[in-house]
Amino acid sequence: MLKIIIPNNNIPERRYIIDVLLHQFLNISYEITISKVFNNYKIILPNYSFIIINDNFFSEYPKKGSYLNKNSIPINILCGNSSFFSEKNLPILFGTDKLEQSEIFIKTDIDIFATIFFMLTRWEEYVIKDRDEHNRFPHQSSLAYKNNFLNRPIVNEYIEFFWNMISSLDNSIRRKKRNFSLLLTHDIDEIERYLTPKNLIRALGGDIIYRKSLIKPFKTLNEYIQIKLGNKKDPYDTFEMIMDISEHYNLKSYFFFMAGGTTQKYDNRYDIKSDKSHKIINNIKKRGHYIGIHPSYNAYNNTLQFKKEKDALEEVSLLKIASGREHYLRFELPTTWQLWEDNEIEWCSNLAYAQQSGFRTGCCYPFSPFNILSREQLSILERPLILMEATFANEVKSVEEFNSLADYYFDIVKKYQGEFVLLWHNASFNEPTMREYNKSYLHILNKYREQSL
């Protein structure tokens, strides 16, 4: 067991991040002692060697919540190198790369705990008020993007830094064994391309305006007629195909359904209580795949609306809904996490930037969030989203570039034995602008199967 001595301030915050690092990520038992005189972290190992981590953050803000200020965000990010690091040029958010070492102790000026707390809690998104057209925190405003480490899981790098110091002093300690995994998720924004005649008109207009084709509209019209005659499936009805593919790779898919909404522009693209929805959901259940919730556009900060939709989906599915993801990746800190917690959801996968690939939390492990206002650790798990097909497609110009970008993130997550959470909308498989990337979907699944052999 590790004995950890912490300073006598910001106790809930310190307890949270120590629990996530030691218990959730490494599964190492520990006990905490609060010191009224010691101003840094001291980790005493079973063989009585020890590590001192300088507190370069929380002691600067001893009053409750006083760190929640834009001026608390670091400005100049240093990069350091050490034999304890898993990667070169580790971004140092709090402290310097100064490190002292002997046979019985290590002292580092890098504030590991404050850095992991900063990345996982996303408190910078609370103090920075920049928002995009969907009221989302924009990636351009993040410290990680501004300092060119958004594409690195620096929390995982800090975990390895911490572990390497421990194991160098006491090799009797064992850490949690992890296995690289792939989580397949599908947000169901629409179940029919031609739900109404308006959808047909919109599709015909898209053929002419965006695809610049005079032939394609006639093909679209013929497709619509054949679907209405019952001779052909709607192109967005890809559920059987998705499950066939998943089962071929010995995987299960999570389908996140919408169950209401308050807008015409972003919601209400299908009725969760319709016969068609019932049939799709029952078939998913029958085949052993999973149903989750995809809350409507304005439900991300409205607990009553969220609960209404969750209840509707549970009524239709006859299941307790335990997972899901927000529509448009809308997320408000700490409201959204608390809302999911209050509605007794087991896990969500909300944290990625819609317009930029990268590690929004700096992490590829599931973790329990922290409510920075109530100062409480939540029981729900956040499973960070690694790849959304639309985001990647916007960054590349070809299938080859898509595959290369996917490989980059795949290989990093695999290196840290993390969880590669993949989002591929059901409609994307037959969406004209996305159909070519179906090869990339199979590329990822094939790559996963190869590494699993």
C-alpha cells in the first residue's frame, strides 16, 4: 500500500485526482494523510523509499474554488525530457522539468496531479467563455490546441511518468493490467433518408447543388419510388448491415437513439414510438447488441427534457438505458455530466471536439468525472471519444489520408492499452458525401482484428 501525504487545502480535488490515478488507472491501494505543515505531495512506497511531487498549483489557490479563473490557466508551456517519460518533449503545464534522484527518493517539480486534474475535469472550459454556433467549447480555445499537444494523450503519458518513478524505486508494486479494446458506437440521428416528401426535395436539391449532377436527381427519385413501393430498403436503414459487420469481427455495437426534441431543425427526424423504430430496436436486442440514448439538441443542459427522452426510450425498448452520447457533442461543464449522473446513466462518451481530431481529455481510458462546483466525484464513467467519422473526413482529402489519420490514433491508443471509442453514424454508410469512407471503417476493424490475433 502507498501512503500519500497531501497539503491541507483543496482536499476534495486532491482526493479525486489521486483516486483516479491510483485506483482507476493503476489499481494500486493507498491511504491519504493530510498534513498541516507539508506543502507538497509525498508518496511513501512499501520499501520506505519515497517520491516528492512539488505542488505547483493548488497551494496557490487555497480558498475553495479560487482556481476557477481564466488567469489560472498556464500560458507558457515548457517541454521536458527524462528517462521516466514514455514520450519525448512532454508538455509541462505546472512546474519545470527539474528532477532530483537517489536510490531511495525522487523529487520532481512537475505537478503530475494538477496536470491530470486540469485535463480530465476540463475546468478550462468553464472559465473560458468562448463558444461556437452550437454553444460548444471550441477546440481553438483549448490549451492543448494552442500548444500543439491536442493529438497526444498526455494524461496517459503522465500516468507512465508516475508509474516509472514508482517502479524504479520499488519493483514489488504491481499495476493494473489493461487490454486494448475497440468500442463501436453509432449515433442514430435519422432512420430514414426519405421520411417525408420534404426529405426527397432536399435530397434532389443536394444532388443538383452539391453534387453538381443532372443525372443523379433522377436516380434519387427512382430510389424514392422503389422504397415507397417496398422494393428497396431506405439507404439509412443500415442496422442489419452494421450488426453483420460487427458480428463478423466478434464485436457488439452500441446504437444511441433519439427519443424526442424541441427543435425542427436539429431534432424530430423520426418517432421513437413508431412501428419502424420498434422493429429496429427489437431486432438490435434480439441480436444481442446494445441500445443507448442520443439526447436531443437542447437536452444537454435540461434535466427534465433529458429524463423525458430517457423514459420514452426505456418505454419503447423495455430496457434500462445505461449509456449514450449527446447530439452534436453539445456539452456544458459541469451541467452535462451531472445531468447524466442524476439520470442514473452508467457511462457516456461525450468528450471529443466535433471539428478537430485529438484527445480532448488527454486520455484514452474511461474515468469518473468531477463536478468542479459541487466538488464531488461522480459515479458515471466518461469514455472519451477517439474517432468520429465526420470529423476525420473534414480533415482529409482521400480515403488513404483518412486511414493514415485513423492509424495514428489507433496506434497511440494501442500503445497505452486504452479504449478506442469509434463513432460511425448509421446514415454515413450510405450518405453520398461519406460513402467512400466505408473502406476506412473496415480498415479500422481489420486492423483491430489483426492486433487481436
